Amino acid sequence: MNSLSHKYSLGIVGGRGYVGKELLTLLANHPNIDVTWISSRQLVGQSSHTLANGLNDFEIENLTPAQVGDRQTDIIVLALPNGLAADFVEALNTNPVTQVIIDLSADYRFDDSWTYSLPELDGLTSKTFEPLKPVKISNPGCYATAMQLALAPVKGLLNARPNCFGVSGFSGAGTKPSPNNDPANLKDNLIGYGLIEHLHEKEVSVRLQQPVSFSPHVAEFFRGINMTVQVEFEQPQTFEGLYQLFEDFYADSPVVICQQTIPTVTAVVNTPNCLIGGFSVSEDGKRATIISCLDNLSKGAASQALQNINIALNLDSTTSIYSEKNTLGEAS
């Protein structure tokens, strides 16, 4: 779909949110993509540099779906809250220029006419998208990414429904004020929510074709996810065998890193990586606990979106997913 020297134009609807800002920061240094417009109702009239240094300097707009549909833009990112993408998608359906539409919400994760893409599991290449125009990509959820990466290597070994206990930083609750992102309410606290039939529970169950149980919680740190997964096996497993299984499964995945020790949130914050480790196996080998950690704003959203855009454009999937601030995993 491209030559490596070609420059693609990109526009984003919903640039003010945490994920939109994170993606714009990564795109500011992308060698093949120029951000040419940003739509944000609350930031209209301000400079693009309000959201990310390094972008071309232009004025942020507040575009209607029809105006977005008329833009002659190669790539369009929808970084909106759940339930708001449809009017923009409809307006873009007849756009002859747009090559890639990527939705960061949950609106199309169960729509078979869209490509749900978690790059390390779906094995997508640009050839997957070649007959489609525009390519419509549904970006996975943050919790769902952490769960799927922890469960995919072992799903064929299970004899019971896995239990997943997730803890996210409060950025996962978005920018709209709520008890789940109120620092005063979260101080020295841990709050459970959506404890049965959470949307990401359904997402993982559908994508892995393996029912899971999921209990999400929010804590007082800003960004990151710790996902503790408990599984039961049909046949006994060993620590060595389990660790090697994960090492082999993700051998070709640069952003999924397996380790024997327990991963931590601070090790993944501001990085596009997912750390999987802490493999603990019961004495009879029939039960195990696995921990998966990632940054909900990066691998759980923005850097994964950029991986998917790169794949659709036939670029290296890791192009520009590492920025100056996210190479060391420094806490924000």
C-alpha cells in the first residue's frame, strides 16, 4: 500500500483525550505520517502544539461528521468515547481518498465488517488489508489486550474458565470527572467496578473463543495495568515448560517480553511493551498464576493503534511507537 518514502496525511477526531494526546505524541516523530488536522470541540482555535510538540503548527478545529467525510486525508483516527463513532464512519464510507480508518473505542469490536487487530495474536500483514478500501480497524481494549496476551499461549491447555483480576491507573476512566478518576476518592484506595459482564470480558471471550471471568479495579496511580490471571490445566504443567511456552509463542514479538520474575507497572509505564511473567505453578501442576503488565495509554491504546496503522501501510509495525520519553519506562 506504500513506498517507504511516501508521506501519508492523518487526521484525528477527539485529540484532547488521554489516548488522542498519547498517539499525537508518537506521530510527531513518524517519518511517513504527517498529522494535518485535529478535531476537538473543547480545544477549537488552539495550536496543535497544545497537544504535542513536534507536530506541524496549525489551528485545532471542531469538525462535523460531514466535514470529516469531505477531508482528503489518507488516515483518520477516531479517538472518541464509546457510542460516538457511527456518524463519522458513515460520512467516511464514500470518501475516495481515505485509506485507513481506525476506531479506538469499543464501537466496532464485535462488527465482522471491521478488522479487529491485536498485532501479536492476529498475525495481520498489509496483504490482509489490500482488497479493502478504506481499511477499517477496530483497536482492542486495554484490559482486553492484557488478558489476551496472557491467555493466548495457554488457551488450548485449559479445563476451566480463567479468572482475571485487573488493576488500572485512573487514566483508564477518561477525562470526564467521575469517582473513578477523582484523586481524592482514590487516595490510599482501590475501587472495583463493572465486576460482572464487563465489556472487556466479552471482548476477550469472543476473540479467544474461551470464556473468561474478569474483575476490573482502579487505583490511585495514573497509568498502567496489572493483570493477574489464574488458570486451571487439563494436564499438569511445570514452571519451566510454561515459561518456555510463552518465550516461544512471543519469540517474534518485539513488544511482548516474557520474564520469570513478577512484572510491575512501573516497568511498563510510558512504554509500548507488555511484560508477562511471575509464572507460579501449583504443586500438582494443575493450576498457575500469570501476570501481565502494560501501559493502558500505550500498548493498551495509542502505541497499539500506531502498530496497526503501520501494518496497514506496509511499514515496520514498530515505526515510531518508541518516543524519547517511553524508552526507559519512566513513571509519569
